[in-house]
Amino acid sequence: MADVSPNHQDTGDKRYLVRTYGCQMNEHDSERISGLLEADGYRATESVDDADVIVLNTCCIRENADNKLYGALGNLKVLKERNPDLQIMVGGCLAQKDRDAIQQRAGHVDVVFGTHNVHRATSLLARARIDGPITEIWEEAVLEEARAFPSALPVRRETDYAAWVTIQIGCDNSCAFCIVPSVRGTEISRQVVDIQTEVERLAAEGVTEVTLLGQNVNSYGRDLALAARQSGEDVRLRPMFAELLRSVGAVEGIRRVRYTSPHPKDMTPDVFDAMASTPSVVPHLHFPLQSGSDRVLAAMHRGYTADRYLQKLARARDTITDLAVTTDIIVGFPGETDDDFAATLEVAAAAEFDAAFTFVFSPREGTEAATMVEQFCDPEQVKDRYARLRTVIERSSLAKNQARVGAIEEVVVEGPSKKNPEVLTGRTAQNKLVHFASDPLKAGTYVTTRLVEAHTQYLMGELVEVTHQPRHRTRLAVTAV
């Protein structure tokens, strides 16, 4: 245990630690929370014993999210007792959902804040030092405040050459299994000029890869079009995502543009056309299937059929050269029968995914699916189905990787392999993980590799040449313009 008797805040040496649970949106929020803390004079630390502020940025998608949070808070209670000056903050989706319950169950938490007031993290921290524990949850983002968008806050990025860019917050869908609309609110699209300005700034700092973030990115701009029409402009009520891809993809210095996550029901041919015609937009599509059964898809309120999904997937592959496709699939949604699951296996085999994130259904309080208790599937049956689905997915993953052996592909270096420091790890434009032997290279370096060996989760390569040296600056907290 570190000596906690010196008060870092008295010496000006204030330290913070942020722990993130959940999706890319949470990771992006954590970068902004870290940026706010650093702008307030804090320095990052990896040790809970050395921290003056500990932030738990929570997720509520998975069934055990509550257990993880309260288990972590239980461990921190001992630390708080030893160091009363330590401040503990809980933010994110679970905080938005549970609200006052967090401090009721863990009275040693100083600040509870939600998904709509991330920009107030340091203000709440300062208030709590004076007034004691605070819970502040906003019901929705305040449109008048540009800071409602995480990208409009100071940032401490964990990766210097790549950055998240929020284009939209909230979700207007009503998927029966998803808690996101309840904790993230309705869809609000960011103005194109603000996104463009941020990407240009990132490129000037040496960032070469951006990932556009939203709960339903391909519906981006529909609310902007509606607002324009209501103000008297003659505009079509349609998403603007394809135009945004082309705009961001044209920014000088940006070599790769990714996005996540789209919704199949809102995917239109113009998005595929934009991907195909914009060189910096990578040929990788994450296309969540969730189920191959039309009956289950209807119960989930997904808004498409399996056949319609496969038609759109075929259109994407016909349009975009060398497209890699990944997906999400839920096993054991309430009421799923053997026939329903067989349909999922059939669609998964037909789709020939490069990879898939597969999940066992877990009920989340506040969702429609959580109320379908009488239709919950037998856990042992679900376990067997999950294993069978993984077999299908891994078969297609291996086949897709084997088909790439012999090709020379550009890879951006992420860093040394965790298992062997003499081997570097990087990713292709298709988001394929590649390991290759090399002398040390800075993260963000682009190289070409000859792919020589395929595995289910990764490929082995041989270094051919360095194609682009990184030029990002030393990591600092910065503020969006």
C-alpha cells in the first residue's frame, strides 16, 4: 500500500485513475473525463493507491455490470477509509440508470453523474469537496450546450495516431433487448461543420485514423434535416451519413476512416457507394445481425428480415472491393426455439462473416425483453447453441483469413505483442490483426506486410517496408475548437 499521508492536492501533484467498462462510446467519454481532469491539473496514474480521484465509467449492457461495479466499489471502500481525501466518481450508463441507488448502496461514493453531463465532471468534483456526496443526473442532453457532445471537451487520448469522433448521441430505436435509449436519450446529430473542424484539427496533430461514433451512425443527420425543414428550408428528410463519410474522408492527412455502429434497417446504397468511392474509408463493415430468425427479429423490433439483411450484405459486397464484414449475434433471446436458432446458423453460414461478437442473452432491467421471464431459454440449451454458433463463426473467420495468405497489405502498427516484444502487432484496413517480426517501430507507423500464415483470430506476416512514419505530437490534453 502506498503512503497516503501526503495530500497530493496540497502539493499540486494531483493524480487520477479512470476505469472504463463497456463500448467505444464509454471509452470516448473516458478520454474526455481524463482530459477534463488533466486540464484541472491532475496527472494520470495506474495505481489506485496513488490516486486522488478514481472514476468508474460504467456500462449497463451486460447482466453482470452491476456486480462488477459494486464489487469494485467494495474494494475501494477500504482505500477510502485509509485515505479520506480520496474522491470516488461513478459515471456512465449504469449511473444514468441506477442514479441515487449507487450512493445508497455505496455511501463512500463522492459523485454520481450520468451520460448527459460528462462535461460537468470536474465541477461536480469540486462541489463534492465542499458540500459532500452529489448525484447529478440529467434527463437529456442540453442542445444549447455544444459541450453535450463528448468530442467538444478536452481530451487525453490513449492512442496518439487514432481518435474517436462523436457524430451523434442517443438512439431512437426500440430494440427489445437494449437499454441504450433509456440511458443515452434520443438521437441528436452533431453539426457537419463541427465534425469537419474536429477531424481537421486531429489531422493537424498527426492523427491518421478516425472512428466515427454513434449509437446508430447511419441515421446521422435525419434530425438535422427535420429541423431544417421545420425552419422553412426545402430539404429531404433523410440521413446524411454518406455525405459525412465523403467529407471526413477528404480531410488531408486522414488515412483511415472507420465507423460504428450502423443499423441494418437504416443502411442505404448511398453509404456503400460512399465507402467504395472514398479511398480513406476502410473496406470494413460492422453489420449487426442479432438473429437469423424472422420471428425473433420481429420480437426484437429490429425492423428487417433475415432475407433483407442478406440482400443488403450482398449489395455491400458487390459495391465495395475486398470488404470484410463483422457482426453481433445474440443467442437465447426469450422464446428462441430450435428452429429459430437453426435459422441463425443458416444465415451466419450464408453471410460468411470475417468475425462476430456473440453474446448469450442477458436481461437488463428497464428493457422489454427483461419482462419476458416465462419465455427465457434453458441455460444449458443456450450454452450448447452458443458453442455451435461459435463453430460456424470460427470456420468462416479462418477461411476468410486463409484467403488473404500471400497478399501484401498495409498495416498500422499498434505496438509490441504482449507475448513477444520482438513481434509487432498491427491492423489492416479490414481490421484484421497481424503479427510480424520487426525491430521496434513507433505506434502509428504504417508498413506493408506479406501475409504468410492464417489463424482464426489473426494472421502472421513478414515486414516488407515502412510506408508512413507517424508525426503525432506528444500526448497532451487538448480542447476542440
